[in-house]
Amino acid sequence: MLAELARLEFDRGNLEAAHRLAEESLAAFESLRLRVVSPNLRASLVASARDVQELSIETLQRLHAETPASGFDAVTFRTAEKGHARSLLEVLGESGLEIRRGADTALLGRERELQRIIADKADRHTQLLNRKHSAEEETASARELDNLATAPSRRKVRFARPVHNTQP
């Protein structure tokens, strides 16, 4: 629903509203993505999120064209890179590679804990967006969620050597 509203606002030329709605939609998709187990449902969800991601990027590009000094170019770049990272994680998760084999169990536990925390924050962010809230609350919630989601990428991480899963 949020994605459709974002597309409608984009078509109407209300770019800031379109961007806000696209971001709300992406937060809702992220919250769901972490909980969906069914491969078919997950694929459908990922495809829908990718469409909204592209709408968000196009909206940001137009906002940048309208006001080049507003920093929308940097936001566009971050948004695109988050989408690329999300796609890579999906591909790795579905590829059958056992990238976690041999990894430190404490690190794996921390990963699960971060996934749970991100899912909870995404749920709270979605709940916030679905009720009356201030712009400051929305910005703080979005920043907190973004910081959690990007924190691991700011650290140097040693990856385990990929091992192909040969079991059917």
C-alpha cells in the first residue's frame, strides 16, 4: 500500500512525499524480509522491495536535479549502495554457499542478535510511521535504523572461505 502511494505521489510530482512513502515502504519490506521463510514469498517480497528501491532512487535523482545543493546526490548514492548490498546478501543467502561454515560462533551469535534488533527497530519504525509523529521522531528513528543496518559494513570483517553446499 505504501509503495503504491509513493508511486502515486511520484506521478503527481510530489517528490518529497514520494520519497518519504518509499522509505516507509522499504522499512516495512525490511521488517518482513527478516521474518519470511518461504523462498517463493521471499522472492516476491525482494522483487517488490527492489521496485520501491528504484522508485526511491529515481525520486532522489529528481530532487537532486531540482535542488543540487541539498545533498540528494549523496543520499541517492547511499540508497543505491544499500540496495546493492541487500541484493548481494539475498544472492549469497540463496546460492547454497555456506559462507558461515568455520566462522566464529560468537560472531554468528552477534549476527543473529543484530538481525533481531534490526527487525525490532524496523517494526517500531513502521509503527511510528503509521501513527501521528513529528518529523524529528521520524528522522531519529530512520537514522537509528540506518545506523544499525550499516554498522557492520563500517568494520573490517574476515570472511570464511566459501564452501559449496553439495547436499540436495
